[in-house]
Amino acid sequence: MNRLTKYYWTLPLLLLLFAACDPQVTSGPDVGSTPVSEDVTFDYEYDAENPNVVSFTSTSEGFKFLWDLGNGQTAEGQTVIGEYPLKGDYTVQLTIFTKSGQAMNTQVVGIENDNTLMLDDPDLNLLTGGVDMLEGKTWVVDSTQFGHMGVGPTDTFSPDWWAAAELDKTGKGIYDDEFTFKLDGLAFEQVTEGKVYVNGGYASDFPGAVQEDGGNDFIAPFDGSTNYNFSFNKTDNGTMTLKVNGGGFIGYYSGSATYEILSISENELYIRNLTGAGDMYWYQRLIPKGYQHPVVVPPLKSEALADDFDTDGNFVWATDQITEFNESYDNPATFGANTSSKVAKYVKGEGQAHEYDNVYIDLGYKLDLTQRSTISLKVYMPSYNDYTTSLGGESWNPNPYLLKQVSVKLQDASLGGDAYTTQQERIQQVSVMDEWVELTFDFSDVTDRQDFSKIVVQIGGEAHFNPGTFFIDDFKLLE
């Protein structure tokens, strides 16, 4: 039986409305013994045109009639109306009041079929287009925006570990997928171009899956279907859960087709799903098919940038593939050129997935190098790293080793995965181990460039598979 105290759809249950007549008295002043449950009776009748609408009438005497319609709603009156968009059994309770007391009784009312067109929740309407778009609303991954994919721990609400750059997964079989949600029948369609993007831990679920070049995920054959459906659950505190049923899923597959909706609007659907391993959330951001983000031309400006890691810097660091970037780590050597208590720990991972580890600053504006063109930082390079053994690397790299160097790159973030093609890079070699060394990176020769909006810091070199641990402090963009 259904007895709902919150919105809950499996297919969904949304706002269930009622209509009521004015309270009526069925007879003259009632006197006598206190009423009991058996004295409380009522009839109900299904609407001839829509059997999901039910009329309830009290056949008991009294001066007040209170109803619990079993759908999360209450009503008052001798005759009231209940609406039930979803099939199921609903326990309806009537309480009558007489001059001698009160009593209540229940009946179970059965609804045989869903009528999802009766559902009217604003968030479900944003997802599906509502009754004005019975053909459904089609969503695609928001590929041109930073953070359209990401991964983070289960104790936060953001992709703290990694976020995808613009067009970062081009050619992986995800950007041409389409996902249509329909209010009518809560139908879901997943249309692909014959392949999808799959987390490496679930490649075995997709026969014929092939590992991507330069990564641990897989590209798998999968056509999707137009015959799936979905459920949409919404709790009293506003938490929304979306589940695709029948074998489909949304975008990147990481072991689950159940998603928490973090935010939804006319032009954005932001979701995350817990992987089968249960130790991380994968995030995805989608937009309606055909939607174009407003073109925003970043301003050209120069601002002083500084982070000493003892206090909060005036910008936010982002990470790309890096194993660890701890911005409040105890200084491993509080002497010489750096006696501050806190520094940043930078850990480059091992293997092909970590050959381009780095941290970066997405400025949000174009950098005016005529005002500030020199970057400085301190680095501590431990001798315990292995700088001589090669674990492999790209074939074009003549030195596939962990290198004793720091690289700073200026890039145009709007180019996404192609940002390196127009970058300016400065590399400083570090010859002193186990001591703090201050380095400067001079870009005064490219002050005519006005396209840089991203600053990248990379330690240990790139295009090789060797791990390493380093420390940095006192990052500054100097006037």
C-alpha cells in the first residue's frame, strides 16, 4: 500500500492536489454515544474520463470531516477530490467529528495505471520539458565548458580530484551521445553513434571495449535504445535522485545508472553518481541539445597573484591528473631560503595516466603581460626521488625520466585540449637537492600576446611514466 509523506517517484510521485467542498452537516445535531471506527463510512468514485482522479464522499453523520488521501495530501469536507498520477494502492483515512466525539476509519483505493501527464513538479518539468514538450527534452554533455566531467571524494560536493578541460574527451564516444527524457510514461532514450565512454573498472560489462590511447578508460560499442524509462525521486529536503531503468545510462559509465541531481535549470543538468566501488563520485554537466553558451569575451587585465600556503592565496589552484596536491603541508625543511611552516606538496603519479600531471590557475581573464610578466616560486626537490630509472614514456621523448626541473606555461584556456599548441613555456633546471631554491620565469619577450588565460606549473617533466614528490611555496606573479 502507498502512504506517502514526501514526494517519491519510482516512476515519480509529484504534487498531488485536492479539491474540497465546504464542510457540511449530514443531519441535525447529533447526540448519543461516542462514535467508533465502524460508524465511519465513505464511498468513492473514479472519474469517468480520468480514473486517476477519485471523488470521496462521507456517508457518516457529523459536523466536520477530515481526510488523509494517502498521497501526501489532506482535505476537509463531506466530499473531496484526490488525484493519483501513479498506479498503486493508497490508504485513505476519514476522521469524523460529532457532538459526542470523533472516530476514524480507512479504505484502500487502487489505481490501476500511471497517468504521468498529471505530474507537475517544476524540476521534473525542467528535465523533461513538461506537458508542453511531450516529445521530450534532449540533453548532451556540455563538452565545451571546463568541468563537464570530474571526480571527487564522497565527503564533498565537488570534483576535487579531477575536472575535465574543454573538449578534453574528444573522440572518446561521449560528446555525440544524446539523452531524452519524456514526461509521458517517464520514457528515456539514449542515442549514440555506436560507441560510449566507459570507466576502466567496468570495461568487462561491454563486449568489444577497447582501451583508450594514453589513459585507463575504454571506448565500447553500444547503441543505446529508445525504450528505456526513468524514475525521479524527490525528498522533502529537496534532494533529487534520477535513475535510468532497463540498461541505459547517462554519458560516462562508471558502474551505476543512478544519479543525484545537484542542480537543474532550463539550460543545465548537473549530476553525480557513486561508482560501484563506492569510494568516489563521478560528476557530469549536461545542456539541452542545440544550446549555445553566451559568448563572453574575457577582459584583458593584470592582477597581482600570490600564494604562500600559510594563508589563503588570492586565486584557486586546479589539478590535472596529479596524484596529490596538498596546499597545507608541513614544510619538510624549515631552513635556508624558506622558513615558513606550510608549503604545497606536489606528487606526480606513476604510469601512463600521469605522464602530463600538473597544477594550474584558470584566471578567468586574459593576462596583460605588459603590466606583470615574471613568475617566481620556491621549489624543494628531494633526493629520494628516482631520477635515473625510466619506466617508459612517449616515443618522441628522448629523456623518459623524472627530471630535475620546473616548467611554467602560459596557455589559452579556451582551446581546451589544444591549449598546448599556442603556449609559451619557460623551464628552469634545479641542480640543488634537499634545499629550497627560488626560481623565476620571465615572459617579458611575449608581452604582445593577449590570449593567455591559464598558468600551468609542472614539475619533473612530462611524457614519461615515472613518479615523484616535490614541494613548492611562495608563488607570485610579479609586477
